[in-house]
Amino acid sequence: MKIVKLDENSKKDLLVKLLKRSPSQYTEYENRVSEIIENIRAGKDRALFDYTKQFDKCDINEKNVEVTEEEFKEAYETIDAELLETIRKSAANIKAFHEKQKQRSWFTTEDGIFLGQKITAVEKVGVYVPGGRAALASSVLMNIIPAKVAGVDSINMCTPPSASGTVNNAILVAAREAGADRVFKAGGAQAIAAMAFGTESVPKVDKIVGPGNIYVALAKKRVYGNVGIDSIAGPSEILVLADETANPRYVAADLLSQAEHDELASAILITTSQELAEKVSDEVKAFTEKLSRKAIIEKSLENYGYILVADNMEEACDAVNEIASEHLEILTDKPFETLSKIRNAGAIFLGQYSSEPLGDYFAGPNHILPTNGTARFFSPLSVDDFIKKSSVICYSREALEPVHKDIERFALAEGLTAHANSVAVRFE
């Protein structure tokens, strides 16, 4: 990994390079994505099946596009028993964490004035789960369980099929354990379009959540407004903030846990110790030689792997807040003290035994996180993403009378005479 002195120039160069990974930068794909979406809107099932044949090399039709009870049964019969138990433990942790996020409606009444906020779950949600290089059963749990906790009525899931028309057993089991109502064999931008506009086989939803490749990300961006979306996710990223007390093997292992996702993933260490920086670089080389996704890791580190050496912890924390990483590990002598200086991060892991995969799979907090610096203003996926808030207002005549002139005055000041008249007419 590249070891660089942290200063304004190196920080600026890094931020510019990281920004290039954003889905918003890949405009050359947008016309293709728009074409797919429009074809799905017009052709519905026919277009969806054609794209599945083209991209997934799979013959899908109205009879086999939806996963059947027999397929779910087979998945349960063939999945490793210990993995099933792990999925259930993880699901329980995720549910317990998200139960604490639930909000309730509230109302107040005083002197003829009734005000409040009504909490309502989104009615129909579509969850996208990618296929490709890894079967992300953990993402199934992270997307569906918060929706279930929020009280969503209908949860449909789309995931790409294999060439033989099957779906990974762990993904199917996770979908059933989490509470998905229906699962469809569809992937890519065409699946997003199918959920956004509906086809003969795939129902229209109100909101779409879940990560995916560049086509999925741009498709979500394109259909936003017709449906709600969670976010436009970019490639994975990890930032480790460490001082001289950190274990270099732990740091190296944690950096590589995200570098293996794909060639655009970023892995960054910011440290106040030159010695640690050099040891981590050596450990990264040694680990990479033994890992199964070596080629991906090497490409990721070549383009987006950095070790930045800061003069002090204050300078290091400033850089952490500017980068606003998806995952942040704090491996310092006093991690909770360091935590108080952090403003921007998707998920924060404290101490040497809180490695990032703990959050990916098991602890309970959501692993669908803001990327590409959006942790400056976005939050992890949560129950809040699956609810709507309606304001409730009720005034009696007696409550409105002493303030109606104020309302009329405000409306007239804005030149909105019909607004003013709407109130004045009640006191003619």
C-alpha cells in the first residue's frame, strides 16, 4: 500500500480520487439504463424476460419468474445446518437492534388546538439483492428486517438467477427468515424498473432499497420520484484510524476485508505512527498472497488503497471527518475518547476486537451505509426509511379566532390573497 504524508495536498488528491468512484460520475451508463427502464415500462414481462435471457443467460417466463414454495423447501433442505443457525442468530440481533428505532405517533391538545404527528409504514417495499461475485445473504436480512419491524405490509425481493434458473440457497433461506412475502428472479436495472413501474408478474412497489452494481445504482437514481429509494450506493470503503498501540496484523486484515469487495473498493489507514504504517504495509502484502480474491484486492489497493501518516491525532480526525467513510474503525489507546472527535462516518467500530465484519454480519446495526462521503448528511438504513410522517392539525373556531388576522397578514405579505381569503371567510 502507498504510504503518504498527510497534508492538505495529499488529502485533497485522495478526496478527488474517491469521488470518481461515485455512481453519479458514470454518466456513460445512463443512456443504457434509461433505455432498459423505458423498455420495461413499455414491454413489461416480455422485456424483463428478454433482458434476463440477455444478461443472466437464463430462460425465465411468467411460470417460473417467482420463487416457489418447492424452491424454498429445497433451499432449507440443502443449506448447511450450522449456517442456518447463524442466519437465525444474526436475524435476531438485527431485529432487536432495529426494534429500538421504532417511532410512535404523538398528539397534543390544548385550548381547542389539536396537533400531532401520525406515523405510517410504507405500504409496499421492493428489496434488491445482488448476485454476481458473492451471494449476500446478510444484505437480505439487513434490508428486509427493518421494513418488517416498521410494519410494511408487502415486501417483495428481486435477485438475479443463475443460468440454470436457480437462486442461491442462503439467499432464499435468509429471505424467508427475514419475512419477505415474495421473491422474483430478476436482476440489474431491469429488476429496479420492474419494481418501480410493475409488470404482469412483478408488482409495483412504493419504495426500493438495497445495493447493487453501477446499473442498479443508476436505475434507482432514474426511477426516484416514481418510487422512493434508500440511497444511491457506491463501492464499499473502510477507513482505519490508529495510533502506535494498534496491532498491525489486525489493521491489515481489516483493510483487506473491504478491499476484496471489488476493484473500486477503498481501504485507507490514517495513523500517527510511521512504524505502524510500515508494518501494516508489510502485513497487507503477506495476507494478500494467501487470500482467495487476490486479483481484486490488488487492483483495489493499487487504485484506492492509502496509508496516510498524520503529525497528530487532531489532524488525523480532521481528515477522517472530511473523508466521511462508510466504515470507520478506531484502533487507538482510548477509542471512546477519540470517538468524541468524529462527526462523519456510516458505522463506527471501537477497539481491537470490533472488526468491520462484525457489523456486516452479526452485531445488529445495519450494514447498508452511506458511501462516497455522503455520511456527512446521510445515515445507515433504518426503520425510519420504511415509515412516513404525517402532520395532524385541528383548530376549533375559538382557537382560530384570535390568530386569524396574523395568518391573513402573512398571506397578504406574500401576495397570496386566496390564502388570506380561505381564513377570512370563516369570520365574515
